[in-house]
Amino acid sequence: MGSVSVAQEHDHSHAGEGSWKGGASPFKASYGKLMMWYFLLSDAFTFSGFLIAYGALRFSVPTWPVPDFVFSSFPGGFHHKPLLFVTLMTFILLASSFTMVRAVQEGHRENKRGVVVWMLWTIVGGLAFLGCQAWEWTTLIGEEHMTITKNPFGTHTENGVYLMGDGHDIKEGDTFQAGQSYLIHKHDGEWAPLKYKVSGGPDDGVVKEQKFGPKAFGALFFFITGFHGFHVLSGVAFLLIICLNAATGLYVKRQNGYEMVEKIGLYWHFVDLVWVFVFLCFYLL
């Protein structure tokens, strides 16, 4: 009997060795990839909440700045180029997604040089995007005087004609239609709201002063695009670290297809995808 029990225990131990190894990887993904997907899912909920809040405020306000009018500047002193600069920004970021794909492909081939070269191009694309965003913010804050509390951009709610001059020497300038965009500039450090005379309707001939645009526009724009920019900056930092590790041959010993490059690639593609939705909400609607 003793020999039988020992044999049974020996069989059970061998059975356990074959079946108790922590189970198979879920979705055929490693633990690191799975955790990255969990993080990206939670981050997607965060961005969704911000963009839904933007949409709710956007459509609850009777007037809202027209993107073609607000985002019409281009480096070099060019103006009235609607959405041209932000289109360039979008192209740069999407192009960096392509270079990231190439880096992952070279990692699967265990090609260290290819991984490093394509990751460097991805880093260049990320830095170029951040430079473009810095120029856009500088233009809106420094030249257009838009802040989180003041929004000089807006749209007219009625027809009218601009009044120019002071005192008794007032002349009528350009006419405008309801729904057109306007911009109030600072003069000598002071806000100078536009004056206009209403044409048509029950207030025909009444002189009014143009009000600022909805305050929420500036606050939401700087917060959401800044939050996305922080993700891009973080991504560039991680890309640089992983690129240096790859260059030193750290991942060669692991022989796992440069999985770390693939994980940072998932993050970078997510950042690019989020920008598509930010672009849609702020620049197209």
C-alpha cells in the first residue's frame, strides 16, 4: 500500500508540472502588452470625457468661433489660409505613425539598426509636431490675445455695419451678415471692442458694442490640446529612452522581437488616433 500511495503522489506531481504554469497568455498577448492595452483603454475614456464636455458646451452656446477664421495663420506672415497649418501638423503626426510601424517591423526581424533608424525618425516627427503646436499657441496668445478667460473670437448674431472713428467723426465701414466671424484686438495693451450699427430687424439703426466670444472656447482649446501635447511629449521621452536601449543592444539578448518597441508603438498610435478626434472637434466642426 505504501508503494502505491508513493506512486500516486509521483503521478500527481508530474501532472501538476504539465498543467499548472499560470495558464496561457490571454488574447495571445504578453503581460506587458495587456497592461498597455488596459492603460490605453482608460486613457481613451479620459479623452472621450473631455471631448464630450467640449461638444456639450459647443452646442449649448448660440455663437461659437468659426475654425476657418480662428486657425488661418501660417508661419512666415501668411494669413487667411484656413486650416493649412493644422493640416501640416496632422500630416507630420500621421507620418510619425508610419515610421513607428517600420520600427516595429524591423524589431520583429531582430534588425537593431533598422529599429534605431526608424525610431529616430519617429522622435523627429514628434518633436516637429510639438514645435508646430508651440507656434500655434504663441500666435493665439501673443498676437490674437486669446487666453483661458478671454476669447476675442466670435460670430455675429445680427446684420450690421462697423463704425470707425471717435467722437462726432464716426464713419461707417464694412458691413457684415449674421453668422460671420469677428476678432477683437488689443490696442496699446487695452481691449478695444468693436462698435457697429444694426441694420434691419427691430433694432435697426441702434449702435451696439461687439461682445467677446464664449469664454469656454479658449479654456477648452488650451486644456484639451495641451493635454494631448503632454501625451506627445511623454511619448517622445519614452521613445528616446527605448531607442537608446535598442542602440546599446539591450533588447538583442531577449530575442522577443523587440517587444518593448512594439509596446511604445501602441502608445504612439493611440496618441495619433486621439489627435484625429481632437482635430475633428476643434478644427472642423
